[in-house]
Amino acid sequence: MGSMSQPAPQPAKPTERMEKIVSLCKRRGFIFQSSEIYGGINGFWDYGPLGAELKRNVKDLWWKSMTKLRDDVVGLDASIIMHPSIWKASGHCDTFADPMVDCLLTKKRFRADQIEPQSGIAYFYTGAKDEATGKENNEPFSALLAPGKPAESARKVATQFYTQRGLENPTLLGERTEKVENSTQYNPENGALLTEPRMFNLMFKSHAGPVESEENAVYLRPETAQAIFVQFKNVLETSRQKVPFGIAQIGKAFRNEINPRNYTFRSREFEQMELEFFIKPDEVVEKQCGTVATLPENGAPADPPQANWGWEVWHGYWVEQRMRWYESIGLGRETLEQYWQKKDELAHYARATVDILYKFPFGTQELEGIAARGNFDLTQHQTHSGKSMEYFDQEASAKYIPHVIEPSAGVDRLLLALLCNAYAEEEVTDEKGKTEMRTVMRFHPRVAPIKVGVFPLLRNKPALVEKALQVRDLLRPHMNVFYDDGGAIGRRYRRQDEAGTPFGVTIDFDTIGENGPELQETVTLRHRDSMQQERVKIADLLSILLPQVQ
Ligand code: GAP
């Protein structure tokens, strides 16, 4: 028994779809604006009850696939604030920066490489004078006049600029005009001149200890990876691992992004799930095995890993492993794309980088980067710390600094992808022929925040309630259960559809034996996506549900 469903016309415009997702996230307690009662804070987000469960599931599944189900990866949980020399060695102090420009009028800051080129007539001034007081300002300024606008609007911007500089009633001096094509020197919002680009470091800075001096400056980590490199030797010595092996870590990272945007996609505080997988340099593999394997045509090397794999095959292996993991949590290959960075786009240390992209409503954007980083990081830390990062490989009788393959994923971006992927609207018709719209979050049962809703048909029948509580207690030690006895059963189903709960169990009069002994101790099991209901024995519930939610 079940009602009919057909997909409703999905919101046509991507922005409309995104707005609906954002609104559901707030309404159902997936994501809240951080510090909302104080007006919020740009680039920071909080996860509500459902969001916190979703996030935990995603992190647990990553951890399980990376560490528990493998012999060759171990975990690490490092501090967020580390010795500042780490960020000098890694290059973050010098190069982790974006070019920034400021509007000379409003002080608004933009990323120089994100300014849209504009054309028009630029109005230049050598300065301005206040005739009444005789006060003069000789700072040059210019404003861009967009095509079709009156010259007065450029003069108005310039007048505002000199007023801000302390002239009460400025008369503009030395006006001249010039045609400008595709310029990025002007604020696209008001035409005012921008400052020259200045590099702005994205690391959040603080001070360790009571004195706010440069000597005590510390940084909130902008990536979790560096802690793995600096603990490489300790982990190696305590874990009895041999190269090739990996170290995995999940944790917060902080970047003072200039333009946080697209909801949680680019935030200032976020979480990363990173693996640094240490491998032998190709020359050591060649010495040991005679040859170094090449990547098969389809780019996906066979499992399990082989001794003759060089960096290229290991890199291809991790790209494929990560794609399979995304599939296992409901992001099918058709929702993802791979972007192989071109030679001139690669970071200076990277030999190859593949980005796994998800087709978000606001564009196809990066979820994870998988980089072949050579031995850059360990070598840098060896140089800067003076401590050896060399590994003695007994099998190969060789000493070397291991190379590394790094799959690096963002938890928050993945959550956003899962939310976007799950969101659906459809028209449903019940048994009485009544049609209504239902919003349903089609999460894969593995990531779904709540796995099963348990519903007594009526809350005022003690026998139904007692049985329903027994079913709840049977399932609860194994999965996240939501017990709901409020309102009509149809409304309870809809509430769980919106939360993305894949299963619903209803305890009715058959369950308590009122319609004969055959159906006693059975319940209806409702499936979220098809809305089909089947009659199952309470005793079978765990064995039906567990394999689907784990
Ligand atoms: N250790 C390598 C590294 O950090 P990255 O490409 O800068 O590489 C890796 O970051 C992942 O972290 C990205 O693919 C993305 O999922 C996530 N990420 C980076 N910056 C982010 C931000 N501002 N907000 C949310 N997630 C971010």
C-alpha cells in the first residue's frame, strides 16, 4: 500500500533551488548562521541537530574507509595552533595570500583577480579645493563613468572622495577624461578608483601567551596537512608502518577568505579530511622491482596496490578510491567531474593535481583535490627544523625522503553537495486521490541524519505506545531513531521526508494482535523514496535495516 508520486517540476532557476535548500536547512535545523541573534558573522556557520548528525556520519564514514578498513593508513589528531616555523617551512607565511584591492571611497575590499573588467570614460582629477576655507587636497583621484551615465555622476563620486578627505565643499581641480577599455582598476559598484593590489595573507593570526608581540605570533592552521608532515617520524616509529603508508586526519582549518560565498561553500572556518599517503620515490621502485608500472588507459589501477607502483599509478589509484567513496555515500559519478590541472596551474611543488568537482546549483565546483606533492613538504621541514625526515627502506636497502599523494576533502563542501543532491520536490497523490507537494531529502541511508522514524498509529492507545517504545528501544542501540507520536500519520511521514529519514516504522492495531494472530508482532515499514509500505516482522527489522544504513 502506498501513495503515488511523480517528480514536480524542479525549481528552474539555480538561485531559486539554492534559496529553497538554504531555507529548508534553516527550517529543519541543518545549518544556522553563526551568531545569528547578533546579526550573524560573515563566513561562519553552525550545524543544527540534523546537520550535526549528517556531519558526524560523513566524517565517520571517511574515517572508516580510510583507516579502519585499511591496514596501511593510521590516524592523527593534532593541535590547531602549532609552532609558527611550520608555516614558514610550508610556504604559507610567504605565499598563502590573495591580491587585494580597496575602494578608495567606500573602503570595500575585493580580490583583484575577481574584478570584472569594465569599459567607459575615466574622469581624472589632480585634487580639489574648498573655496570658502582655502583648504586644498592634492591627492589624485579618478572615477569611471559607465556608458550612458551623465558626467555628473563621476563628478559626484570624486566630490564624495574629497569630502571624505576633509574638504567641506570641494571644487574639483584639473579634470581630464580618457576612454578606458576592460579596466580592473575601478570599483564595479560605484566607479571609484581602487588601490593598487596588495597581497593579503589568508592565515588567522593570534598570540600565544599574555604578550601581543611578533615573537608570540601564532596562526590558526589553514590546512590540517602540515601537522601530518611534522609528525611523520613519530607516527612512523610508533605505528610499525612501512612505506607505502598513510596518515589520515580530520579537523578544523581556518582561512580569512576575502569573499566568503555560496552559503557554506567558501567559509572562514571549515573542516578538512586529509590523507597524506607516503610512497617510495620512482627511482627506488625501479631499483627494487626493475620497472615502474604505468597508469592503465582508463586511469584506474587495479586493487590491491602493487610493489611496482610509482607516483603516477598511486595518484590514479587514490583518484579512483575517492570517486568510489563518493559513490558509496550517494554522489553518483554523473554528479561529479574530474578536473586535471594543467601544468601552468599546478602549485610549484605539485607534479599532478586532480580536482573532484560537484555540480552545485551555483556551478560545478571543487569538493576535493588529490595532489601528487613529491617530497616537497618533508624536505622543507627537514631543512627548517634540522631534523632528518629520511626513511630507511629495508626491502629496497635505500634511504630516502618519501614522496606523497594527498587526497584533501572539505567536510562542509561535501555536506553542501549532499544537501543539494538530496533536495527534491514532487507531487504525491494519496489513496483518496488528494494531491499535494512533498519536499523530500533523498540522502543515502548511510549519511542520513536519522535512519528510522518510529510511529505509534495513535498516541492515546497505551498498547500501541508501549509496543512502539519497545521497537524504538530495539533499534536505538544500532542506529539513530526518531520517535514521533504527534499528529496525523501522514504529517509525521512528511516531517521525516524533509529530514531525509529513509525508513518509517508504524505500529498499528495489527501489530498488537487486534486483527488476528497472523499479523501480530508485525509493523509497516515505509520507504521514503518510493513511499511503498511493506509488512515485516518486528524480529526481522534489524536484519533488514542494518545492512542498508551501515
Ligand atoms: N592540504 C591541501 C589543501 O588544503 P585546498 O585545495 O586548499 O588543499 C582542500 O583545500 C579542500 O578543503 C578543498 O577541496 C575544499 O573542499 C576545502 N576547502 C578549502 N578552502 C575552503 C573554504 N574556504 N571553505 C570550505 N572548504 C574549503
